[in-house]
Amino acid sequence: MESANKIRVLVVDNNPVLVDGLNFLINSTRRMAATIPSRREQTLNDMLERLGPDVLVADPEVLDTKLKDCGLDFDTLKDRVKVLAYCDCRDLRCGQFYLGRGYGGVVTKAVASPKLLRAIQSIHAGDMVIDETVLAATDRNMEPPETDQRKLSLKEELVLRHVALGKAMKEIAAENQLSAKTVETYKYRATKKLDLRSRSDIVSYAMSVGWLQH
């Protein structure tokens, strides 16, 4: 695959060892390429203008600082590039907080490499991703809305929960000893029952009924 057709990924973090490691990981794939700033790219705006990334993998606190330094706001940023929140494991803000801000997905720095790479590809494709390792400090006062959750069979709910976590159909099938066709059937039935039309709808529903809380 030509480099021009690869997903261009920019890692934003203050830890140079972590950045180098992620860049190496990203460049080891056939579908992605790390965009590495030179000394001339001093600000985030410089990086965006000269490197043209498709996806940012960013520590949210570091990203907020860099946005402030160059006078950008997050709403402007997310109109230019997809952003994956790459959170410290001690971050107690819930995944819903980041998705509400406009991040395309949320994972922690403890996530396994294959899942991180899948998350990057998923948000580039327009899906929302929240990994099950995300530590959530949920709002205990929030009452979940009434839902049609009781309409789902146990298998339909199981599959939909996995889909909300960003897992692929083959992965769900392997983990639950089902065929990929059966998993697709359960997903189809569940989304029809709940009138969910996209991955974003599924993630929003999962958060509203507490499936993504820890």
C-alpha cells in the first residue's frame, strides 16, 4: 500500500519514550503511518498544517495545553482531525466525558497494542470507540433513562455490549464461541429492536443504560 493511502497518525504526549514506541508500532502496520514532527513544528497548529494527520492519539491534558499555547479550541480541532483520547490509567473522568467533548474514542495507556491500532482505524472510519479498560468515575446522581433493554435476549444484549466496546464481529464470535454469521444476526436483531442505526447510536445507548460504567 502506498504511503499516501495510509492513515496518517500524530501522537501527542509529553513522554518521548512513549511517543517513539507508538510511532514505531504505527509504522509497523501496513495501513497506518506515523507523522513525526521536525524541530520546525513547534506548535500543534504547525504540526497540523505541515503534517496533515488524519488521526491524533493524544493525552487529553497534554492536548489541552498545546491547544491553549497556539490559541486553538477543541471544537475547531475536531473539525480538522479525528482525535483518540489516550488517557493515563489514573484518569478518573469517565469515557462519556471525553466522547461528550467530541473525541472519537477513549482508551487508556494500558490498552493492548492490537486494540489501540483497531481503535485508530475505527475512529478514522467514523465509529466511536470506548475500551473496556477505561476507568470511569460515573455520576452517581444520574438516573438512567427508561429503555427497551428488556426487549433484548441475553445473546442479543451480549453482542451489543461487545459492539459498544468497539470489538469486531470476528473478535466477538471467537470470544463467545459463536459463528460470525450468528453474531451478525444477534446484532441485527438488537439494533432493530432498539432502533439503533449506527455504531455511535449503539455507544450512546450503552452509556445511557450503564453498560460502559465501571
